[in-house]
Amino acid sequence: MAKNSLVVVSIEEYPVLTLEEICHACHVPSAFIQDMIDHGIIEPRGSSIETWRFDAEHLRRVRTTVHLHHDLEVNLAGAGLVLDLLDELTRMRARLEVFEKKR
């Protein structure tokens, strides 16, 4: 495969990703993923690097972090905060939707 070829990873194809696969899918080195883990942005399943597994939510958070970090120059601590706020916003919108349906 050419070094600059585009690879599209669908979570339906790979419901659980290894460290190498998530790095490949997001075009980041493993050190970036490890930094995200150190900052509490993602928490893989597994007890060691060899057994770490990542799911669709991890993939979403890594891709969003990559965008924030590379495109908007947000550091990892800031990216973690943004992701937490986006998750909270999603939860609040879901609760509001339930509330409005009951009215």
C-alpha cells in the first residue's frame, strides 16, 4: 500500500481495534494515543499495551482530538475538556428531548 494512500476504517468492519489499528485509522503515532490515555481522554479495555482494545467511541474521541489538536492547535488537556463538554451537551440534549416528548 502506498504511504499516502487513503484508508477508510468503518467501525462495522472493525468493531474492536488494536492500538496499531486505531493509530492507522487516525493517522497518529502510538505515542499520541498513549498521551491521550495519560490525559484521561480515552480508556482502552485491556491491562497492557498488547491487550488494549478500542471501540467506536474511542475512535470518535481520537478523531475529534486529532482535529482539535492539529487543526485548531488545542493541547490535549484542552481537547479532553472540549470532549467532556460535547458529551455533556449530548446528554443534556437527549434529556431535553425526553422531557419535551412527555409534555
